[in-house]
Amino acid sequence: MIDFENYTLNPNELKLIRFDFNFKTSDAYDVIYESINKDEKNNISNITYKFPNTSSMVDDELYWDIILVDTEVLFYLENILVKYGVIYTITEICDLYYKKSKKIKNEFILKIDEYIENLFDVDNILDRINEIGIDKINKFELSYLEKQSKK
């Protein structure tokens, strides 16, 4: 089992994922959190505490979550949803972050920026570019480099 309390996202695998559900925000707690066991609740709590995320807040709209994940965290979250039969769709929305789209609140973009500021190092990203090429680094690495070049 992964220790999410001490887990750090893999910077090479970052994805911004939107989960959309077929129930209303007001029902989210009952549908998801009432079903899962104590360890899963603890892990999800650690994940949402440590990694930038946001959720729908309007009770009468369909529930959604957006979270910064890597492959391991995404796999864990999807396994829980499947285990408990929760119907969902996921969409990768990294481009919305990179383009600073109005579809993502600025406060959330700033949370992501703060997280990746502590995750990345220019030298490591440049080494990665030498290995795989600039066209293969993720949007978060690219955004970080662009910010660093403006300093």
C-alpha cells in the first residue's frame, strides 16, 4: 500500500484530471465517502490535503473534482471509484492550466503553480529535455521553465 501521507507526485507524470460524476454535489458525500473504508478515507484525505485540487461547490449541479495527479495517484483513485461502482468520466485538462483558461479559477492555477514551484528544478527539467526532447516534457514542466525564464 502506498503511504500517501509522505508521497510526492512524480514530476515527469503530472496530469490535471477532471472527474465528472452523475450525481449532484449535495449527494457526493453519501455516494462516495460513506462507501469507502477507513484506510481509503485516510488516503483520500492525504491526497486532497497534499495535492492541488478543487471541487464543485453548488449543491444542485452535477459533482466534479479537479486534481493534480501522477500515474500512481490516478490509478489509486480510479480503483476506488470502480471498486464501489461509482460512475464517472475523466478528462485530462492540462492544456487549460497551461493556457491559463478562464475555465479554471485563477486561485486554483496559483495553487498548482505553488506546488510545482517546490517540485521542479530547472537543471532536472533541462536534463529531461536532453533525454526526451522539449516536445515531450509535460505542460507543467514547460510552464515552470517559462516562469523561470521571466525571472
